[in-house]
Amino acid sequence: MELKTYTVKELAAALGVSDATVYRRKSAWPHLRVGGDIRFTEAQVAEIVDMLTVRPIEPPSEPPRKRYGIMASRGPRPSR
């Protein structure tokens, strides 16, 4: 069974970033060290793409609660 791996240059080209960006972020991304080289498996590339995917934020299910406390209990400021 042959495991397909990607080099830093191949991953950078696939993501549309520079080689330097891949080297900077490799500590946060899953990767392999083969000798002195850094390699990425297909599963690791999929995980990296998933980490970089922007997902919409869901709105809260409840309306915001009424504020309580010193500032919330004060009415309008008196005019002088």
C-alpha cells in the first residue's frame, strides 16, 4: 500500500499560499517528518482544509437578557 504524501510546495500551491506560510503554520497543522522533510498525507490535508474552513456563526436561540446591576438600574442622567 502506497501512502500519497504532499510536500510543502505542493500543499502551498493547493492552498494558494506561500511556502513560508506553510512552514510558519506547520506547528499548528498535522504533518509528518520524513528524514529532514515535512510531508502531509491526504487525510492531514483534508484536516487542514477543514480547520481553515470558515463557518457561519449561528444566531443565539434566545433574545438577550435584561441587564441588571448598577448601570442598568440608573435612569437618565439629571440635567444641571
